[in-house]
Amino acid sequence: MTIKRGVSAAILTAGVLTAGATPAHAIPPPPPGGDLLIVYSYYSGEQVIGQRWFGCSKPPGQWGDVTGMPKVFFTPC
């Protein structure tokens, strides 16, 4: 009986650890073809509070509050 409990506990533990694992939130790769303007937009709720950008053979720039989790946008030049 104790062996069954031990096996059940091990299976349950492995299942919880596997189910609790989530993939990392990585920045997606840019779409293929041509030069791109890469824009990081920072939000507070649904309102944009800052942006950072670079690409298109232009100097990089930013405005507003650029802290927190960004959303990444790829715009063709």
C-alpha cells in the first residue's frame, strides 16, 4: 500500500511541475524582407505611456516612460 502511495505521489508531483511550467515570453523575430522600424510600446492598462524605436537607417529615439513590459511592433520602412 505504501508503494502505491509513493508512486501516486511521485506522479502527482511530476504532473504539477509539468503543468506549472510556462513558456518564456520572448520577443518574436522580425518578419523577413527588408529594413524594419522596430518599436517597443509601453502601456499602462490600454494607454501607451512611452515608446522606444530604432531601425530604418535613422537614429534611435524614445519618449515617455519606458519601464515595464513592452509590446514589440515591426513596421516596414
